Amino acid sequence: MTDVSPTNAPLSRIPRHIAIIMDGNGRWAKRRNLPRTAGHQAGVSAVRKTVEHCAERGVEVLTLFAFSSENWRRPKEEVNVLMRLFMMTLDRETKKLNNNNIRLRVIGDRSAFPDLLQRKINESEQMTHSNRRMTLVIAANYGGRWDIVQAARRLAQEAKNGSLNPDQINESLLASRLSSADLPEPDLFIRTGGEQRISNFLLWHLAYTELYFTETLWPDFDEIALDEAISEYSQRERRFGYISEQLTKAPLPDATSSSA
Ligand code: IPE
Ligand code: IPE
Ligand code: MG
């Protein structure tokens, strides 16, 4: 962390990593007397635009919550539509991502997806894996608790096979076994659609993320809405446990890791 001054002008501090809960597709459709699926379709356009605008602003990582581990509880037809949309979007957009030097990563338990979708995810990841302009992380069948559980399971396995001593387990080791461990933690969390909850998104990673909630429904989330969120973020003072006066004195000890 190099710049923590609260006096920066709006947009002067671009978050390295933005994580978004794209919520409100259903209500967007309902207001227009359309089926919920029309809201999801409109949501895909908002995804396309947001990816573009984030890349233009120099965001390094954009994580989008597309389908939670709890979303299987929805009506079967809606789940099917969401799967189909995911598949079609991968088909249509991967080349464009690649042309724009954007790397795609998918986090979540993909083993629950149809085989064809799993194959398409792998192909899209492989095709874009050396791109460096921005990383787009799609959280699909993702749950923050699932992520922590799978990390714990991996550590337990390593302890069992003798490659790890349980005394070595600390925060950074556990974090290194989480999804997207090689990426910076989110600086800015955005939830559209007015609900103020985390809904089992990146539970571990959000420990020191700035939270931003907006009433805007996801299909209406545009460039102006994104800039509003970034502008508010740039006026926040991230203290990481320090007091304000310490933050103006450089250099600081590594503020992003705890002393544990
Ligand atoms: C978010 O919009 C999209 C997904 C969860 C896949 P919703 O479908 O949750 O929209 P609302 O909350 O019902 O309006
Ligand atoms: C969270 O939205 C998940 C995604 C946006 C993919 P939900 O609409 O499913 O969240 P809850 O159920 O209202 O908390
Ligand atoms: Mg919702």
C-alpha cells in the first residue's frame, strides 16, 4: 500500500481490485413486467460494459459474483437459464476478452456444472491465461464458506501426507490455499440492488475491503454508477488498525497483513 492520503481528488485512487455482487436482475425485470430471465439477459450487458470500463480505468482485478452456492435453491427453470446464459456468454465473449488482453478466471465449485460448461470454462481460461491488462474473476457456484472449507481440507491433506506441520499454519498459509490466492485482496466491494449483506461472497478476502452499497439495480449499473463508487472509495481513509496521524507518515509497515 503506497497511497493512503485521504486528501486525494475523486477517482485519483483507482482500486486495484473491485469485487461486485451483481444483484437486482429479477426486480429490474419485474418493474418492466418482464420475466426474471429478461433481467438476467440485461445483466449480461451490464457485465460487458463494467468489464470494459474497469479495464479502461486501470483496475487490475475485477471479481463478479455470478452464481452463489445457494442459488441452486431457485426454481429449476431459472437455474437452467442462468447456466445457458453463462455458457453462451463464454462462447461469445472469450475472444473479445482475449483481444483486449484480459485474463479470465473462474472460482467456485465447478464440478457441479454440466460437463460441457466445465469444458468451456477450462478452454476460456486457457485461451486467456497469459493476458495481463486485467484479470476478470467470475465467481460461479461460489461460496465464501466453501472456499475456506476447501482451503482447510487442502491443508489437512498436506498435514496428513507429512508435507506440512500443523504448527506452520498461519493466516498467510491458509490464505494461500484459498481461491484467487495469487491476486490482491479486494479494495472495493460493490453490491447493487439495495440489499446490505455479503450473501456468502468472499468472506475471508473482504476483511479490510471498503464496502459500498447502491440502490441501482444491476442491469442499470453503468459507467456513471461505477465512477460514483470509485469516487466514494477514493475519499475513504483506509486505516487497517492504525490511527489517522500514522497514515500521513511514510513508509508504513505493511498495512495489508496482520501482525499474527
Ligand atoms: C442477481 O439478481 C443475479 C443472480 C443472483 C444470478 P437477482 O436474480 O438476485 O435479482 P433480484 O434480487 O431477485 O432482484
Ligand atoms: C447474491 O445474490 C448472489 C449473486 C449475485 C450471484 P442473491 O440475490 O442470491 O442474494 P440473497 O439471496 O438475496 O442474499
Ligand atoms: Mg437477488
